[in-house]
Amino acid sequence: TLLLIEKPQSGEILYQGKNILTLPRRGRKWFRSQVQMISQNTMGCMNPKMKIKDIIAEPLITFQLCKNGNQMKEKVSELLHTVELTDEYGEKYPFQLSGGQARRVAVARSLAINPKMIVCDEPTSGLDLSIGAKILNFMKQVHDSFDMSYIWISHNLHEVSYVSDRIIVFYLGCIVESGKTS
């Protein structure tokens, strides 16, 4: 609902004092430039016919953040290096990536437009424990390096407490517990 994928039955969603549910089209585009998502199924969210460099560049094109092809190429390279992948990964297709590499590409794509918030839907789900731990540490490092917030969705309370300052527990769509991680 926060990402405007599902329409709520009632209520408001306030972001920077604005109800995002009543924003006009231009306002919704602004909101989408502020909030990005890392899906649980990163491979399923990538077009299998696109190279990784084009997948990462897509939000840059959508929000017209690069003046020319050279600037786009530099930004994609910078994003690949930010997520600890080399430029060679830009020439690969999604099926050529491991689960951990695909998550890193998803992070790079979500960071491309410098959002203020990233919704992370079970970002370590389905990964080997050691790879999941690396992604978790990496995500914490990215959070500390950029001026943004995460909404971290997970069933793993230990994982949530590692990356969060505040935890909200839902049951059947209702908040049943809320408080600081400590």
C-alpha cells in the first residue's frame, strides 16, 4: 500500500506531511522518486532480456537524471561499484547472476535515484545463510553511507533488530506491538 501498488480500503498515508493517496499524477511521480523497493523475488523483477546495466539505468531514464549516454554509463558503473560488483556485471543478463549478485543489482537499481526510503521485502529470503549475512551486513553499510531510511519487512526478528532502530509487529494486518529495537 505504501508503494501505491495496492489501494487501501480507508485511511491516509502521510509522507512529509502529504497524503500520498490524494496526490495528483505529478505528485505521485515525485513520491516514487523518494521511495524505492527491493523485492523478495529480485530475479522475477528483472527483465530477462535486459542487460544488468540497462536494468540499473532504467530509473535514471525514467526520472531523467542523466544528461547523456556517457553520464549514464558513469553512473551505472558507480552504482555497480557501490554494491561491490565490477563493470563486467553490467554486460550480464539476470540468469547469469547468483542470488546474492541479483540482490546487489536490486540494491544498485534502488539507489540509482537517491531515494529517501527503500522498502526491503525480505531481502535475504531464499539465500544461503552466509550469503544472507553478507547481504545483511552490506545493506547496513549502504544505509550508513546514504541519507535514507529502510522499511524492512521480514519474519526474522533477529535480522530486523540488526538493521532497525524501531520495530512494528503486524498480525492479520494490524499493529500488535511497536517500539524501539532496544
